[in-house]
Amino acid sequence: MAVASITPATPEHRSACASALAAVRPDEPISRSAALHLIRCSDADLPQLLAAARAAKERFKRGVITYSRKVFLPLTNLCRDYCGYCTFRRDPGDPGAHTMTPDEVLAVARAGEELGCTEALFSLGDKPELLFPEMRETLRRLGYKSTLHYLEAMCDLVLRETSLLPHPNPGLLSAEWIARLAVVSPSMGLMLETTNSVLLAPGAAHDNAPDKVPAKRLRTIEDAGRQNVPFTTGLLIGIGESPEDRVDTLLAIRDLHQRYGHIQEVIVQNFRAKPAIPMAHWPEPGPGEMLRTVAVTRLLLPNLNIQAPPNLSAPYYDELADAGINDWGGISPLTPDYINPEKPWPHLEQLRLRTAAKGFALRQRLPVYPEFLPAVAAKPGLLSAKLRAAAGEDGLARIKRAA
Ligand code: SF4
């Protein structure tokens, strides 16, 4: 894949990158200043950066890249936020605006179960009932006080009626709601995206997106940490942030993980331009930027699970395996990626072959990663029983059908 140079290869910059790479120590995160040099490394230094990241990944989890076989449940695509890059959200009355019924949720979950899925990923807009009377009416008809009450009930339904494990991704959560959802799901997620609040300014990516205030998102992630809830987060690159912002976002995640030990996965997601979004003509981050960001993520977080979605880097996604990821994220054999519907997930057999060509075995994991599983499975109740039934001895998915 062609990779754009980030910084001209001046002798000074090349020397700083060489020093940063020479200072990499096994299992020790690199410093902010090393990360700032490396995330801007020249094309000439990129192979050394990738080699260091891949070696760090191999010290963490050798020989394997995982994925989660999932169904995608867009519980509602109504959302009170208006992120400039979002194709998922709708207003009431827009073509495609929809809130799933319990029957629809169960039908998709059961179809996924037939195909060996182990994760029910609930993605939804953030608190749409605060903005739209139509959503309040929908919830009243369904018999729930809020979208989160409905989400909780649907996680419980999937848990009771199928072998799938829910992983909700509902936006900002209070400490009380984290505790409630943790009863019906082994893990949950919220993308931090960026710590730069400049993106909330008029015309920027998070203009008119009140739930994207970085301090609020950090608070949700911290509240999950206080409750030891395995948590997925990550950064979204190419939405107007700088390389320094990316490093600082990763450092904020690292800080929370150092304090609470609950970050089970960090996603590095790249912005893709799509027609009909406010940022339709915004430049996409190039493959080289993505490789540098993933590699620096690995070196800043050497012992954390790092994921990059393959469909957003197709057709060259397998090169991400050289940059230190150890997970491809949720891949569905059934449902489209409703967040990026124009970017289909790779066929699982293709993913297996291309992962193998990079020297790694593709393995199916559960929504909760193996190292976080024992604490959740030790709790009493249906969730832990379902979790123990779904997990093999290695903590990955017990269903071992061919990818
Ligand atoms: S990205 Fe999420 S919060 Fe933002 S508009 Fe889309 S659904 Fe809403």
C-alpha cells in the first residue's frame, strides 16, 4: 500500500525517531515525546516503526489475531447528536429511521446463533428521547421509560433466549446505568474518539454533539473502571484532530487503565468520507497515517488488546497486522456494518487466509477478552452461566467452527 510521508525525512527527525525506537523496552510503554516523534515518522523510518510494533504485539499475544463473530443490532438509529461524520443517525421521519422491536432483536440474534455468532453488539443513538417526542411515544408503546431501560431489557432478552453475549454501545452512561447493564452484559463500550474539545466548535466534527464532550466520555470510562467493568474504547482518527491529539487521547486511555485496569480493548478507527454527511468532502486519513497511529498505539499500550476494523482499510487491511493489532473486531457473517454500510466486512474465510499470510492464526473470541473473563464469570447469575458455557478453556469462544 502506498504510504504518505508525514514529515520530511530531515536528519534531525530521523535521528529522533531512531532514538525513540532504540529506547523501546519489552513491556514498557514509550514516552509521550517518543510517540510524538514516531507518529510523524518519515516513510524511510516506517518499516522500523512497524517492526517494533509487531514485535511488541508478539510479546503480548504471540501468533494469533482474534475477532468476535457477532450480529449487529442497531436498536435505534435515532440520536440526539449530530456528529459530522455519522451515516448511522436519523431523525424521526427520515428514510430508514427505525427502532427495532423485541421480535426483530430476537430474530436477528437467533439467526446469528445459527451461524456460530457469540456476540450481540447493540449499537444505538445517544438518548434520542431527550430530543424527539416520537421516540418518547415509541418507548411508551414498548413499555419502557427510556432508551437505556429498553436496551437493558433487550440485553436481558438476548441473554435469556439465546447463547449470544450482549455488548452494548449506547453512548454516555451514568455509574448507575453501568451497574445495571453489567448485570446483562459481560463488557460494554464507548469510543473516547478524541480528548480535543476544539472539535466541539461550530463547523467542527462534534458541533451539535453534546455527548461528545471529552470530559463526559472520560467520566463514563472512569465510572466503568471503578466498577471493574471490562471496557472497550478507542480513538477516531481523521476528524480534525492532530497527531498530538491522537497521542494525548491514547495517554488518557492509558492513564485510566493504569488506575483501574479495566480497558479490555482499544480501537483505532479511521474516518471514511461518505456522501450525504456534513464531512462528505473531508480528507480521509491515508493508509500511512493509519499504520503509524496503530503502531504508536501498540508501543504506548504494549499490553493492551488493540483492534482496527478491516472493512475501513479494505482492500489493504491485512497490512494492519504488521502494525501491531491483535484483533480485527466484530465481524458478522449475517448483518451489515450499519455504521459504515458501504464498507462490507471481509468474508471470514478471506480474513482467515489473509491473516495466515501475515503469519497469524485467526481465532474467535467472545465480546469479553479472555483475561477479563474470570472476574465476570465468578459473579453469580445467568450472565456468568452463559459466559462459562460460551468460553473454552483458553477463554476464547468455545464454538470452534472454521472461520
Ligand atoms: S456517531 Fe453516535 S453519537 Fe454521533 S450522531 Fe452518530 S449515532 Fe449519534
